[in-house]
Amino acid sequence: MINRDGACVSLWQDSAQPYTPANKLNSKTIYDVIIAGGGITGISTALSLQKAGKNCLVLEANTLCFGTTGGTTAHINTLLDTSYTTISKNFNKETAKLVAQSTKEAIALIRNNIKEYGIECGFEETDAYLFAQTEEQEKELDKIKDATIEAGVTAEYSAYIPVPINHTKCLKVTGQAKFIPTQYVYGLASAFEKAGGVIAENSRITNAEENDTIKVETNAGEFTGKALIYATHIPPTVNLLHLRCSPYRSYAMAVTLKANNYPEGLCYDMFDPYHYYRSQKINGKNYLIVGGYDHKTGHDENTENNFRKLEAHIRKHFDVDTIAYRWSSQYFEPADGLPYIGQMPGHPGKIYTATGYGGNGMVYSSVAALLFKGILLNEESPYLRVYDPNRIKPVAGFVNFIKHNADVVKHFVGKWLPHDELDETSALAAGEGKVIKYNNQKIALFKDENNELKAVSPICTHLKCEVKWNNAERSRDCPCHGARYAASGDVLTGPANSGLEPIEIKSLIEK
Ligand code: FES
């Protein structure tokens, strides 16, 4: 099993073994490109660039697939979360066509990689089914059908849907796919290393300074590159993109069914948030994977309850044998509906990023790989303009945003708090966490399985918002820009790049 950014275990995580990087890291080498992030975007991009003759280094803060790549449900779509109706409205019809074309090319890249490197990852090309259940949804579906076809994606109404759910109308879209994301990324990582690339795990970037080259500081040493790509789901530091991408959590379950009637295809209802369904065979066993109940990160008091709702939904429609896995994961919703891939706003040099994929990370990660290859090889592409992060305009009050909450910081260095009083005030059961107020100071507490009480500051190290306890994943999630921390305070998800301040607690009673 590999590690992931939460306490729940995903289907992919459980079936993968830790990846062992083969090539030696050399801190004296000046790399052509340093890529931060060992998820699907980082590794897809690294392989594309290494193959094109660039000498690349991947710096992963934890281990490969630790982030959302290990927690996605891995739908590979040209039928996107942001409908072509919305893309045409927010941008124009030409942009909708370019988005459709780029996502088709991304799926072709995945298909070619799998073939070229013989990657066994359960890849299957399939259809997607988007179904309406109300009159209002039917009207919306009519518009989506027209805009999807106009964008160049093949779609038609279908009398058949693969899931046993009542519906009034269903749109079938061809040319979609699914796979096992961890196996795909491992296959790419191995191909990248064989091509001479280097992967360094447990190397979190803490600072990057751009002059003629870019000096990157990590907890594992300093490295130099001629370009830096943040493939970290959301870039660290303080950036306009943090105002343009909202973090969300989504919940998923992998279940086995009593009858062997696993649906083919990718299916979606039209509620907001919507439910999504697909199946996957892994290690010879079939699973139905269903997801939904999305909410803004750090904005749900009882995240565990989303699993209850999801389970009830699945049992209502399917004859479930076992609930094998349940997990949640994070995604970033872009303000205008399209991802931001390219030069990082505020960095006119050679620092790049890819973020704001919404729920379509599997396909946009390969769009990013294609785009970054074009950018770094100075190739023209009509897609660069479509996804350019600098399409966003500077926001009034951005300076205030940077100073956000700066006055609430209280430091605990050299102080300690009494264990027994905190224990009594918090009344936590084993495995529970919460933020309490003690002597006018907010303290984030957690009681582990051995009834040991741990305390950290609840102030997010990114821009000082107060983190919330996520009882489903036993993490501390920041409602502002989506940073997440383990109960111990260690960083799970950026944009924070340092952990929550630890607080010493001591027992006054001799035991
Ligand atoms: Fe920005 Fe916490 S993620 S303040």
C-alpha cells in the first residue's frame, strides 16, 4: 500500500506498492526543468519533456501519487465538468472547439504512452452517459448536446444507460476512457527514469529564487534549474491563482455487487453536486466506483456524514455486497471554468504552473504535459492562449489579501499548555480532533488511538486562516485556499509549504 493525503484508503492506494526511484540525484547538475509534484501532471509532463531532450528533475514532497492522483476516480473525459455551453458562454465557440480538441489530443497522448511503454493499467476506451431526471435537467441537457456537438465531440441521445437509475433523457458521448491512475503514473515514471530523468521523493520545495537560473530550496537540499513547473495541484506561495481557484472535497466508494452486473461506461446525473459512476477491474476483481457529495474544503462540519449519504445513495440503486473502500479527495474549481496552465501570474520568467482542473484532472494533466512541452520547446500552439493563467486580471485588494489575517498569529514557541485541563475541556474521544479556545487562544487538538493528546496551532501557515477538523480524513483543512494538514500538523496539501506550529503540552499530575 502507498501513502495518501488522508486517513481513508482509496482503491488505487491499497493496490499499489511504493515506487522506488532508480536514478541518482545530483545537486550539482543544472537541470533544464525542475518539476514540483509527482502526481499525474508532474510525471506526464516530465516524461514529455525528457523525451524531447530536456534534462528533468521531479521533486515530490511526499511519495508518487500521494495527492489527488491517488484519490481520483479516474474518469478520462472530453465531456467535461464545465459544459461546452458554459465554455461558449464564458469565452466563445472557438474556445469550446479548442478545449474539445485539446482534450482529445490528451486522451491520444495517454493511449500512445500506454502502447509505447507497455503500461498495464486497465485502460479502456468507453462512452459517457449524462442523464436527466427532471424537466429542467432535460432542457439543460438539450443545450449541452448542441454545444457538445458544435465543439466537435460526438454525442447523441441514447435509450440505454448502463446504471439502473430512473431517468427521462440520456446523452451518450463517445471517445471517453478509464484506467488505474497509479499504475499509469508508475509506468510513466519508469519510462521517464529510463530516458534519464531523476525523481526525488520526500523533497518539498520551501523556496524558489529566480535569477539567470532558478535556485530551488527543499528539505532535502538545494537544486538548480533553468525552468520550474509547479505541478502541485495548486502552486505554493501567494498568487492570484489562489483567488481564482476554489478548493473542493469529493467523496467516493468502491463497492462489490451481489450480481455481476458492473456497468460499463462512465455515468453522471445532473444534480449539483452530481453523482458519478463507473466500474474498474483491479487484480482480477470488479468494483463499482461511485462518487459525489462535493463541498468546499473546510466548509462542512461533519465530513463523515457525506459517506453515509453516499452509501445510502449507492444502496438505493445497486444490490451491494460489500463496501470495499471509501475515501475523499480534493480538486480546485477554476473561477471561469477552464484550467490555468502556463506561466505563473506575477512571474515573468520561467516559472510555470497547472491548476484549476475541476473534476477533470485525468485529462487536463495530459493537456498540461502537451502544453508545457510546447512552451519549453518554443512551439506555437492555439491552446496556449486558451489555458493561459495570465488571462485573469489583477484583482483590486490583492495587497490586502496578502496581509489577510496577519494580525491573528500567536506563537507558541517556548510555551507549554497543561494536558489535563485541555483534555477535560476538549472531551475528545480517541481518533477525534477539534479546535478549542483556551485562555483566549485557539488550539487545535487531536487524541490519537492510544489516547495521547496532541496540540498544534490552528493557524494555517499559508495566509493565516483557521483550519477546520475533517473527521472523515482526520486532517485539518483550510477553508481559504485548501491547504491541508495531518493531525500532527504536517502538510498534506499545498499551497502551504510548512506545517502547523506544534504546541507542547505537559501533564501537571505525576503518573
Ligand atoms: Fe491559504 Fe490556508 S490555504 S490561508
